[in-house]
Amino acid sequence: MSFSLGIVGLPNVGKSSLFNALSRAQANVSNYPFCTIDPNIGVVEVPDERLQTLAKMFSSKKIVPAVIEFYDIAGLVKGASRGEGLGNKFLANIREVDAILHVVRCFKSEEIVHVEGEVNPRRDIGIINLELSLADLSQVEKRLIYIKPKVKNGDPKALKEQEFLQKMNDWLATGKLARNFPFEEKDKEFVKEISLLTIKPVLFAANVDESGNKGQVEVVRAVAAEEEAQVVVISSKLEAELAELSLEDAQAYLAALGVKETALAKLIRAGYELLNLITFFTAGEKDSHAWTVTKGAKAPQAAGKIHSDMEKGFIAAEVVHYQDFIAAGTMAKAKEQGLIQTEGKQYVVEDGDLILVRFAI
């Protein structure tokens, strides 16, 4: 898999409409072994023209794109952390996601009632942040109880963890977010034990109507700036309309509206930037495959994305950049022109690299 986004928001903000529209691009999960898809999980292919081009040039029998998992949970309401509404029951589903997609309502509508009475993005974001923070507080409290016997016995590691957890407990109890906590290097091993929601990077989706709701969007941008988060402006209504059309008609409709890209395309691009991700490729007659790694990953780490044995037995990687390969036309010509380089363990993978891994079992 490439990466996963957990969708949160108040009820009636357009969250489910967006999820349904995104799910229009459902991936063929048969390409991804051991992948169980529940009704509230959408596996969506990452569109990449480079992969399609490589598949044609190599006459690949199969194309395997990178994918995103979208986890949709029931709308959270004030008091969700104490059991109000349904959302809290599903928070466990997004504890393992890579980032949070927070849908914020910017549009007014007499037909769609706002759960808090009126549109107010700053207040709405605050409600969700507080509920997620309180849910994290519950996790910390449970962990404190779990390690209590070890603390009582004087276990040195447990004593250090208790110190960290107590500080985090006090931080979250005031409604602050875990990602703003002043972490120390020694805290890292303890963070992994509690799966905090508010430690995850956030992408805000400002949901607008035909007017664009510029004033409300600016409020979302201001809050996002305070949280060092990104904002994508989307229209779940438009995406729902597009979902009813064929791909060709949808593209024509977007062109007529002067819209350059869909919400899915915006979210994918923003998600890659948020998580600092890049794409590399493997290609051949059997298949052309897109793989996702963190920017700065070295060749053995990239090989490990393909198969763990490749990382363990990594010897070298033959690398040609996508643009260079396209210019050459074939691997043979790329080799003749000296465009294919043999790289070792210290090579840092670049976006668009076409890689052949040499490894020993």
C-alpha cells in the first residue's frame, strides 16, 4: 500500500459524500493480497500517467498503481470521547492511518442542517480537535494503568514511561494536541505504545458550494497555518455529481466548469506533500508497478518495498530516471547512452526513478 488517510469531521459536513465520490475510483483489490475491504474503507488508485506510459513501452501484461486507503468514520459530535453519537466507536479504525483528513464545512444550506446551528469553521475544527485529544487522553490513561504493576516493582523502563505518560496526560487534559507536545528523543519508544490520533499530520478539506465561500475558506487556512497543516478546497457536491457520470463525461463537465483537477487528484498531491512521499517504478513484460517511499529513502529501503528479501540481500540497483528513459526509448538505448547507473546502498532514490534491484537470497 502507499498511504492511508482517516476522514474525520462533524456530521453533515459532506464527509460521506466525499468518501463515496472518492470510492468511485475503487482499486481492483485483487492486486493487493491479504487486503480486507470493509464498507467504510475505500482503496483508491493513484493516477500516474508515467506508469501508463511505462506499461505501453514495456508491453506489460499488468499495471499495478500505488494506492491510497481512505477510512471514513461516522460524524463526530461534541462529547464523542464520552460516548456521545457513533463516531467514537470507529476511532480505533483510524489509529493506524498515516494522516488525518479533516473535512470542514464552509457552505450554508437550508436543506442540510448544521449540527451546531450555523457554519463556523474555527469552532467546528476546535470541537473535532478536542474530541480527538480527549480520545488520546483515554489511551494514555489506559497505558498508565497497564504499566502500574511494573512501576510498583521498580522497573526502570516503566518508571521512565510513567514520567512521559504523566506529562502527556497533563498536556492532553488541557485540550492540547499531541503533535505540539515538546517531545524529547527518549520519548519515541513510548509514543509507539499509545497510537495517538492528534500526533498525526493533518490535511484540511474545506468543503465549499458553487460560490467558493472564500471568507470561510480563509478561516480554515488561518487555523491550518496555526497547526502547520495544509488545506485543500473541495466541493463534495460537485464530486458527487461527477461520480454519477462516465469518466469521459466527467472530464468534459470539469472542463466546462473550468476546474483543472478533481478532489481526488488534489488530495493525492497534497497527501504526498504532507507525508513527504515520492514514487519510483519497476517495469517489465510481466508488470509495470508504482511504489511509494519517503523522500530521502535509500536504495535498500526502496528494494524492501518490493520484497523484504530484496532489502536483506541487496547488492546494487540499476537506475534510470523516467525522463531519461522516455528520451532514450528503450532500455538498450538508455544503456548505450550511459543513462543507466549502477548504484549502491547509499544511493538516495529520486521521484520517477525506474529501478532494477540486484540481490542475493
